[in-house]
Amino acid sequence: MPYNPASRYYWLDRTNQRVLTRAERLSVTNGIDSEPKTYQDVKDLKTKFDDLLKAKGFKNPNSQMIWTETNEYLISHNTRPLADTMPCTDCHDKKANGSISSAVTKTGILGSENIRIVGELSDNAYPKLIKEGIVKLAMPHFKLSTDGKIVENVADVLSKTKLNPFTTQLQSNKINAVSGEFQVVARDEIFSVNDTDLKTILSSQLTTQISVLRNPFTGTNTKDFWLVTNHTESNAENLSNFRFEIIASDWTAFSYAKNKKVGKLTLGDVSSSVFYFQSRCLNITPVCSLGKEKFFLKLPYNGTATELNKVGLFAVNLVSGNVIEPPKTQIPADIIAVKSNYVVLSVTALPERAVLVDLKK
């Protein structure tokens, strides 16, 4: 595996936000630093840690095993001496004409089938422990295998580090941009606990498996953004040929011609960042198409409207630099939900630049 982390876990008292020290952990195991092997072993440790913290005066302790990793090493394409290099086909498939495809094959070194076991119990009880809240997976690329192990694969590591480069010094949570490719997830994963009504509305419009582009680790203007479309075999094939970038820029960063400041519009008040949608086709043959499925967008919103017909999506035309024309053209969009901090809508095609507007009429 080209990615070599040290997988480990620690115990955290969730109530008091306190990590148990090694001395505290050893004090309840008679000084033996042994690994839990079964569901009951983990449960017993939790009980002992809670009792220890209670005896130390902490109120309502609730210890949890947190699986994470340290000592991460980045996957790199730095140039190596010829004798040290891998053949291209270790990571990429060949096309029918014999040339190397830019897409990474799932069976190669960088693919989803290159799997590493992070942790396991003899009774395969991690799914039960996670469901009960006793264990938590802290890394975004950790998953549960069908046989109850905690695993990671290189494709997920590449995807997650590209979106949230937690193995680098880059502060991605300050960047108002989301980039990458669509990921297939269960529909319910895009809803928070407070999205009950939205979940009800979209359940009839979305397939149980969806394709989503999002990154909650970016800046305030994009961390709650998502772009979703229904997952079908043909749609997945179309989307896999594209890479996307969505950038959110403050409305006040733009100006009209002759350095005139942007302000209120005759049609209403601007109520979001200006969103820039870019899609890049990787291989122009045989065809570059985003398919016929609708796109569903969750856009961060700072307006005051509460009714669906009081919000519109408008095109923003760039003249040059940061100079724009006053938005006038409303983009056909089905407004699905208007909340205090976001709007959900669907469109048949992605605009180039757009902004939300609270309509006067």
C-alpha cells in the first residue's frame, strides 16, 4: 500500500471532552497493555473507564473508543529513478487502442480493491459497537467491511485527502471551493438529523443510492453545499468522465462596469454567494455528456425568505475580471426547500455562475 499510516485508537470521555491517559487506562487493566478481542472486552473497558472517571469526580462520564491514525505519508507522483518506478498499468488500465487511460483502475495499486485492515475483533462486533455509540471512526475514509472489520482502501484515501488534505499543512477549511468527482453513497447520508422534512420530500425524487459531490471540511460558504444526482449505471458512466469544481465568492467581491459597486437589485435582494460551476471532461471520445438526470443542489443561503416562490436562482454574467452585469435572467429551477441557512433546488443543467435572490414579488 503506498499509504503507510499507524492505525490506533484512544478513549475519550464525550461528556467532559477529556482523553484518558495511558496511566489511567493501565490502572484498570492491572498494568497490562492488552488489546480488546471481543465485543464484551470493549464493553467491559468502557464500564471500567466510566467508573474510574466517576471516582475522580467527573459527572456523567461516557467514554468512547475513537479509531484514528497517525504518521501518515502522502502518495506522491514525484519523479523517481527509472529502476524504482512502477509500470503505468499498475495503476491505470489500457484503452482499446493500447494507450494508457487517465482513469485509475479499481484493481490497481491506487484502486478501491487495494484494502487494508485497520482493526478487527474475533466476534466481528465493530458494527454493533459503532451502532451503540461505544466506538467511533474518526477518519473519513474508514469503513466497515461486510465481515465486520474496520478497513480502508487507497481509492477512498486519495479521494478524501484530495477534498480534505488532512495529511498536509494546507488549511482547506479556509477555502470556499469544492472539487473532485462524484462519490456513490446511500441517499440518507446527505441528510442531517434536522432534515426530516427535506428527507421526506427528496425520498420520492432520489434513488436509494445517489452520486454526490461535497466537502464539509471547506470554508463557511461551501461546507454545507452538496451537488447530487440519481445513481444509475449510465449516469455513473457519464459522471466518471468528469471532474468538477464549485467556487463560492462573496457578492461584494464583484462590481459593475465603471467600478460601480454591486448593490440591491430591482428584482430583489441577493441572498447568497456567487456560485461558479465548472466541469472538465477527461476524455472527449466517444462523447462528453453529463447525461439527462436532474441535478439537486443544496446552496448556503443568507436571505430571509420562508416561502418557495420567494427565492429564485439567477445567472451571473462575467464581463471581465470581477466585473459583472446586474443579474436579470432567472434560471429555470425547482425550489424544493427554503431554510434559514440553505436552499435546496433542482436544475436540468448546471449554470456557469449563479446567485440566489430573495424576490420582491
